[in-house]
Amino acid sequence: MATAPNIATSCPGGNGIVTAAANATRVQINSGAVIPSGGCSVEVDVVAAEPGNYINHIPAGALQTNFGPNEEPAESPLLISTLGYISGKVFIDREPVPDGIWHAGRSTAIAGNTIELRSGGSCTAGTLLSTTTTDASGNYFFSELPAGTYSVCQVEQLSGTLNSITTEGVINPYNGSTGTVGSASNPDSGTPTSQIVGIVLNNNGNADEVSGSPQNNFSEILPARISGWVYHDRNDDGVRDGGEEGIPNVVITLTGPNGLTKTTTTAADGSWFFDELPPGEYTVTETHPDVWGDGKDTAGSKGGDASTVNDVISNITLVAGDDAINYNFGELLSPDMVLTASAVCDAGVPYVNYSVSSPSPFGRMAFNAAATGSSPAFTISWVTTGGRLADRASNQPASGTLVWPGYQEDEDHHAIAFPGWVLEDEWEQVSDDRRPDMTLVASVGGMELTALVTYPEATRACAAQPSGTFTPPTPIAAPTTTVWGLMLLSALLMLGTWYQQRYRLRIRN
Ligand SMILES: [Ca+2]
Ligand SMILES: [Ca+2]
Ligand SMILES: [Ca+2]
Ligand SMILES: [Ca+2]
């Protein structure tokens, strides 16, 4: 047994159930321990006085347990060499502050990770001498090395982990041989993901007696994640309650350790996240969406300071593997943004004039930001009293005029359809959810303003003329099919009010 034996066991109860003393020749699992079905393993370091190839042999019957002796013999090979070696471990460091040190019971071994041994002091320039993979305990081992300079190179990062501390090993001399520890790093290029280069193993004048270098360790960490929402805090309590919708397209910036800066925008549901984060202290900053009134900000599951600076949540400490949620920015309807809308009739055509406005400086700024530029930002929707979306126009200015949905003209701007009227030999009124009332919804930056508007007149031609001046919008494209009777009707309509009064309008039940 090696001095200060390095014990590891998968048996229930952990390392404490194993007795293995320095220089002893015997390992014991203490009385009272339970061996699970399928067995468990005990690992210890062993030493030998003379170099050579040994087979550790446990004959049948030599292993005594309360349930009887082992029925089959067991063998484990052991090579004792005075040539050089380089070894180490690959593992997940789960300490709150990662230290790159293997902690039995807390760290997790990474098995099957590929490690290359290259000649000289570079993982990119050195000749590949050997490749191995870590065993179930995360250990790798290159042995039988002559004196020389070597580098060990971790080729790939285990999926789902981030680089943490890579540690150069120590030099174990043999009979006065010397050596120099390597230089550990995680190259910025990512090729290889981690390396310990320039490990010098010297002999002592005898080519067969070379120093070794154990504990060249690669530690990794689980990344952290942080997420939250930007939402309409309808009751202004700083809590994202049911029915409080998210606000999309809001810019969120994350700053963190070592100059880390990341930016994202909220999704359609108002959510945002950053992942693959190293441990450290973070700050989340919201770029406040102009058209909204500002609401309360709240730190989430891993704490932080949401009260010192508006729209900033700072002092968020993330440790490896953390999933920090609910870092939320609540917003309010801009109190001084209003939508006004009124229905008008002009030359027999039903229109709505709408306007989004604001008397206050903040509101005007928001309003101007949305209303100007190459693509005005307002979306105007028509919603029936039954909740049906009847029409929608995007990229509209903050004020304008829209034709009532259901009205249509031909290419000569003659009316060929009205909401609630059908032409069957003569115009007949039918039920239509686009009349008499509709809700006009102006949407901008995720905020919705609404106004109820009433069809200007119950007649198809909305005959009562409004007062004031009015500029009609660009005509709507006419249907492709032209009906002769319809054209005649249109021609008659052009003759004016006198003809309009001649049409009999029949109300159908
Ligand atoms: Ca690594
Ligand atoms: Ca709320
Ligand atoms: Ca805000
Ligand atoms: Ca705020």
C-alpha cells in the first residue's frame, strides 16, 4: 500500500468503510458494511520495492465476507517501472468557488475523455506519441516514458461542461532524477480545449531511472444559466401574475466576470435567457421599451440587487450549475398615451380617423420614436364585439384614416361592398359582426391601446355627412371580377344624392 493511501470506493458508506493503512498488505471493508447486489469496488494505490510486472491475485476463497468467501479468483495487473510517467485526472469541480482540486464525494469523474501525449512543449506543434482515454475514475496515465519534454493535451471539452482550472502536476523524482512541471492553460483558440505543456522528465544518469509527473489535472464545471421576463405588470406589484402578458423584442444585456458581455432580446412571450455561463457575479440590464411606462424590477431565485438602479439587477452571484430564474422587469401602460378614434362617412364611404397621442414629455418621446422613421411602428387591428379579428394593418403611423373593414370599391372608386349589406338584385341588409360597433386596437412595442368605434350610419352608404375636412387614404384594390349591373349601380351612384335616395333599402329579418 502506498503511503497515505488514496482510497476510493463505490460501496455504500463511502471511503470511511474501508481500512487501508500505509505499507499494509491488506485492505478491509469494515464489519457491518453492506455490499449491494452486483457488487461494488474498492481502489487503492499500491507500491512495490522492485520494478517489474506484477499480477495481484486473489485466489478463490481468500476474500472473506459475512455471506461467505469469493467463489471465483480475481486478478489485477500491476506494472512497477522506474521509467517516467505522466498522469492526472479529468473531473467536474462542483465547489461553489471552483478550486480545480478533486474532492472525493463532491467532484464527479469524467470517464472516456481523450487525452493526447505529445513530444516537446506544444500541443499544436508536438508529435503525437500516444492517445488514451480516462478510466471510470477519470484517471489517465502515460507510462514507460524515457527522459524528455512532453505535453498532455485535452482534445475535447465534454459536452455540457465549461473549462475550469487546469493544473500542472508535480515531479516525483526517482533516485535523484529531476524534472520541471508543465505549464497549464485553457487556450483561447480552444484547440486543444486544455493543455499542460512542457513537462520535463529527466533521468538520473541512468536511462532507466526517470522522474514521473502525477496530478496533471483537468477540471471542468457545469455552466450556469439565468433567465427572466419582461412583462406587463397590470397591477404594478412587481410579481408576474397569471394574465400578465410578456413584452417581446426588449433588449437585455448581461455583464459578468472577465469582461463578459452578452445581449439578447425577449421572445414573443417576453422571456429571455443566457446560458453557458461561467461562475461569477453578474448584472442584468434592461433597455427600457420606450412606449411603456416603467414598472418594478425583481431579482430572481439566486438573489441580487434590483433596487439601486432602475432597470438594472446587479450583484447576482452564480455558481457552477446554477439555474437562476425569474429576473423580471415589469412595465406599465404608459399612463399618458391615449388612442382616440371616431367614425366618419365621406362620399358614402365609412372611415375611422384614429390618433395615438400623448401630452407628456415621456409619452411624446415614446410616441415619436414609434411614429417616425422609415417604418412607422403602429399596428391597427379591428376586433368585433364578439372578439373576432376582422382586419389588421401593420406599419401604420401614429394617426391616420382607415376604411371600415368590409367596404370595397372597384377601380373607379365606386362602392361594391359594404359591411352588413349584400347585393341581390337590390342591396339587402344582413347581420354582420363588423357592425355596429368594433374595437380599434393600436399596438406598439407590445402595448395595446383600445377604443370603441361605432359604424357611422346604419345605412350602407352612411348617408349622413360629417362636418370638417378630411383626406381619404389610398383606395383599396378593387375585386378582379366586374359585374355589369354593379358598374351601372356605381355609375348611378356618381349622379349623387338624388339617386341614392331612390334606392329602396330592405331590412331582412
Ligand atoms: Ca478542460
Ligand atoms: Ca403583477
Ligand atoms: Ca423598465
Ligand atoms: Ca424598472
